[in-house]
Amino acid sequence: MPTLPLTVTILTRNERHNIADCIASVMAFASQIVVVDNESTDGTADIARAAGAEVHVTPDWPGFGPQKNRALSFATQPWVLSLDADERVTPELAAEIAAAIAHASHTGYRMPRLSQFLGHWVKHCGWYPDYVLRLFRREAGRFSDNLVHERVIVDGEIGTLTHHLLHYSYTEVRQVEDKVQRYARAGAREMSLRGKRVSALKPWINGGWAFVRTYVLRRGFLDGAAGAAIARMNARSAFLKYALLRRGDV
């Protein structure tokens, strides 16, 4: 595949087990690969450099949206593809990205993401097809300033690609709790900054609702044990977010 007028941006923090494979999945077609690393202690930055990426290390963590905009500021190519370190671009998706850039009939493109949970590909729980807008013209797009659950804001029409972006989201049980803690704390902080206050029952109500929504309404039960585990994870994350906010522990 020819090299595309494309910058790939990746955020990292202790991603030594993921970053080389992520970079390898785009190395053949990206003109520039930018990794913005939040002072990893496991050698992530060195691995990314060795794999051919341009690495920028930042000591602070302003939140996902601001950090992704920081990565975007280093992009030099007309098009940007934003990836997480645990995501992989398949050859089929790469070819579709190349065709989208060549035709340039839209300003941005979303793509379906297929995620793994502890070795199981998840087809329900609200996880699939999980369309994510990741490819866009650099001058027409930016990320929202959300500390967590950021999104791409594009000035123009959005197209839809058909091939999957693969997401190896949780490979070990410890990663589940780590992510629950990180996202819950970021969510609580964001609500605190907005001046939101919650009652004593709010953590329990939202935690219970998160389980029902994931396992029943979004048919997580069809994913078997993985679906039940995801429902419990979502319930704990929702509970903890509101509990932290109520305690003022943000």
C-alpha cells in the first residue's frame, strides 16, 4: 500500500505490551505516527521510538480530550487517524481508509469497532458495532475538552466505513479494575467541575441501572460470562463515579 497523507496519533501511559503492535498496524501506510506519552515508567516511549514513531513525553495529564488535542497539534499531514494503543487497523480497514482519503467525499469517517474482553469478542452489551469517528481532515476537526469520553468534533459531513477497527481492550483482570478506577475518578472530577451534586442514593441507583442496561436492555446475557462481567464492571464504574463525587474525593 502506498504511503498516505495521514498522521496517526496515539496516546500512551504504560502501554509497553500494546504500542509496538499498534504502530505496526499502521506503519506501512501512515506518513507520520505521533505518540504522546504521559511519562510511562515501563519503557513505552523507547519502544515507540524504536518502532518508528515520533514521541512526545508530557509530565501532566489534562484529561483525554485535551491530551488528544495536544497530539493533534503535532500532526503535519492533511488527514488524521486517532488510535488508542490497544487498537489495531486491519489490512482491510487500511485499504478502506486509503480509498476514503483518495476520494475525499467526506470530512470525517466513522468506523465500526470490535472489542475483546478477556479473550472474548463482544457482540452485545452496547459494545458492537460501536461506531467511532477516528479519521478526519486535520484542519476541520478537533477533540472535545471532556476529561473522559471525549469525541471528535468535525466541521463537515461524516461518512461511514465498513471494516472493523480491532480493540483489545482488556487482556487481564487487573486491567478491568484499573480502568474502572481511572474512568470513575475522571468522570467524578468532570461532574465536580460542572458543580454537580448527588444524593446518597444516586450511586446505588446509577450502579443498578448500569447493570440492567448492559445485561438486559443491551442483551449482554447473549455474550455469556463475558457479558455478565462487563455488566458488573459498568455497574461498579457508575457506582464509584457518583460515590467519589459525593465524598468529594476527586
